[in-house]
Amino acid sequence: MATAAPHDPSVCRGRSCAWHNPSSHHMRDWPLVWRAYRGWSDRICRHGVAHPDPDDVLDLQAQGAVSTEHACDGCCIAPLRSEG
């Protein structure tokens, strides 16, 4: 399911990027697919469901253009951190 990065690494230098510098979100190791028709990357969970990559969502929100509605099974919701 490999997909080529949608941009050159110089475009995102110095910030989180789904392709070149993923943040430490819980979906980081899931397979990544670029959705050119939507303008964001999806992470594919173990159930085969596509969830928008959190780094792409933050980038889209910063641009004021976000609608990351998707068929969701809940896997994209970050697990609660336990104290201890």
C-alpha cells in the first residue's frame, strides 16, 4: 500500500508532517496513503478503516479548510494515558 509522498521534504521542514516528520501520535506506525482528491493523508487501522492522519488534520485546520469526516470505527481516538 506504499504511496509516494505528496510533496518535497523542504515544504514541511521544521514542523510535523505525516510523511517526513510524523508527530508522536498513536497512529504513527499505521500504513499511510495520500488522498489527492481530498488533500490529506489517511492512516489505515488494523481493521482496514482509513482515518485522516492527525498531522495532516492540524495542517488543514491551520489553513482554515478542514472537513475530515470519515467512516470511523473509533481507532483514531487517542487512547487515554494512564498515570502511574
